Amino acid sequence: MNPFDSAVMDFIQSHCHNPVTDAIFPAVTYLGESGIFWILLSLLLILLGKKRGWRETGVIMLFAMLLGLLIGEVTLKNIVCRPRPFQLISRDIRLLIPPPSGWSFPSGHSCASFAAATAVFLRDRRFGAAALVLAALIAFSRVFLFVHYPTDVLAGAALGAVCAVGAAAVCSRVMKGRRG
């Protein structure tokens, strides 16, 4: 483990756990499980967002999350093959959630959350800021719960944001092609 990951994880494990955070962060992490919260939000926007122009944002969210899934989960995780912290670090850590399977790098929760939240931010900064706060909480929860390293979460967040910007650019080009 690199010194950055070690220092951040040691700090979180030593200073951030208490009965309140130990109850809140497992719930927060489940919001990011399989991207389901973000998928449902994007479908809601697609179905109900025509009047205010949010339909395209829902499509961009889904496209960005799909890109993140293909690049992060299917490709990078199987190239890097990084074990999760709880599998390697021999500490007396009690996991607060069932141990996830699969490789650690990059964080899929962080990727999906930042892909969706960035898409919302590109459409509307006010709602997007709230979405980014939720994405950051979901990402932090993965380190807090000892199932990802901080660098897994940072890489997942960056990948998600890049996928959202790319998806928005592709959708913009497609929409221009339809109009022109």
C-alpha cells in the first residue's frame, strides 16, 4: 500500500468511527450499490423530464455510467487486479457490510456516482452540486467501510467525471446531427 492510502485509511479508521457514522455510512454506500440510485434517477429524468429538458441529462447519465462500467469494471479491474484493503491489511477491522467480491481498483461505486452526478452538474450547477455531494459521500463510504483504498475512490471518481463529459459531448454531437 502506498503512503497516501495508508495515511488516509489510518486516519479514518482511528478518528471517524463512532456509533452514528457506523450506522450512516453503510446506508450511504448502499445508495451506490450497482449504481441503482443513479440508474433510477436517470430513468425518472428520461420519463418525466421532457418539459424542462432533463430527458437528455438522464440519457447522458446512463451513457456515462455504461462507459464507466465498461472501462472500470470490465477492463481496468481485470488488468490491475488489486485486492481490497480488508483482504490484505491484517488489522482488527470489523466490516460493517458484507465483504464485496471482485477487485478493488477503480471503485465502481465512485465511478457510477461521479458519472451521474457530473452529468447533472453539467445540466444544472445547483442540483449538480447536491448530486456531487452525494457522490462524494458514497465514495468516502467505501474507504470508511474498508472496502476500497483512497486511490481506488479517486480513480473511480475521475473516471466517472471523464465519462460524463465524454457522454455529454457525444450526445451534443448526436443532437446537433439530428437538428442539422
